[in-house]
Amino acid sequence: MTGKLFLIPTTIGTPDTDGVIPSRVIETTKGLKHFVVEELRTARRYLSRVGVSTPIDSLEFFELNEHTSPADVDKMLVPILNGSDMGLLSEAGVPAVADPGSLLVATAHRKGIAVVPLVGPNSILLTLMASGLNGQNFAFVGYLPVKPDERKKRIKQLEQRSRSENQTQLFIEAPYRNVALFRDLLQTCSDETLLTIGCELTTAEEQIRTKKIKDWRQSPIPDINKRNTVFGFLF
């Protein structure tokens, strides 16, 4: 009998699990001995924080990142095929959403392995929930281009899509480029486009604000430099 692959969410901005990670998720995590993680050190630290009593050195870890080959992913699932349950941990938030874990999940489905998603925080959905933008029709488009001209062109494309389909567009950026992206949004978007900024979700510094572009232009630049931020807009 094969085991199951549990998708285990982690905290996204605070080390405190209270009010962020459900107790059932923590109890499930404590019962596992095989894990696929993005970064070994932070995964071990998180497992210690939630109270895993099994000695960390006796747990089995596989690292999965953008450099992992499909053949290596196949090998990671061997414990499940041999009857053991396994946990996939995200570096932050829920696994397989803006996260390399989706490769493991896809492979598990191909092998007929049961995949069990567990409840936890996701900055993209939390921002959407609190934005006031259209939650019936939305798209997460990941990272925008790094080069300014290409980024502005992509912003225009997404704004046109938002206009024609009444669709909220959600995206993220490397924290050190947040301010540059914000400025490009102000320069590129129409006055009436609604822009939401969700920053440091689930932490004491959390801020979620929605304004029209014309109003953002009249406001100070928000404190988003080098901080985890989700952007969203709706024309």
C-alpha cells in the first residue's frame, strides 16, 4: 500500500504559528518522517519550531528547487511508494503555488499517489480577499519582466486584459525591486485603475491598501522596499 503526499503550509512572515497554522496541520506534520523541502536549513528550523519530537537527524529530507531534475523528483517519491507518508513543505506559505513543489505534485499524480492539501496562509489569496477587487474573476501572473521597458509593456497588456475581462491581475516581485515596480505602475496605468498593495501579510507590520492610481500618485511611496509584497490591480 502506498503512502500519501501531504502538502504542508508554513508561516509566511512571522515565526509564530498561532493563528496562522491550524493545529491539525501541526499534528500531521509531527507524524511524518520524510519531507521534501526547498531549503534544508529553514525546513529543519520550522519543524523544530512546531514541536516535532522526532530527532531532526533521524528524519529524511529531499531538497527540491529550480535546479532539481525530473529523475531526482522520481527518486523523492520512493518512500511513498514503499508505504510511508511524506510531507512537502513550502519555504513560505502553501506548497506548489509560486513554488517549485508543483513538479513533485505533478509527478505524484502520474504515479497514482494521493495528494492531500492542508490549510494554511497564502499571501496571494489573503491580498485578494482584503483588496475589494474582483474575487470572482482573477489571475495570478507571477513575476513581471525585470527590464523596465518590458515590464511597462507587460503592465499595459495586463491592464488591457483587466479592462476587457473585468479580471483582477495579481503579481509579485523580488522585494528589492518592489519600489521600481510600484513606480512603473504609477507611470503606466490609467488614473481610474484600482491598485492594491498587500505587504508583510500575517505579521504585526501587515498593510493592505487599495486606491485608484491617481490617488496613489498623490500619496507618499508606501514602505514596501525589501518587504514581502503582493500587487493587484483592476481597471
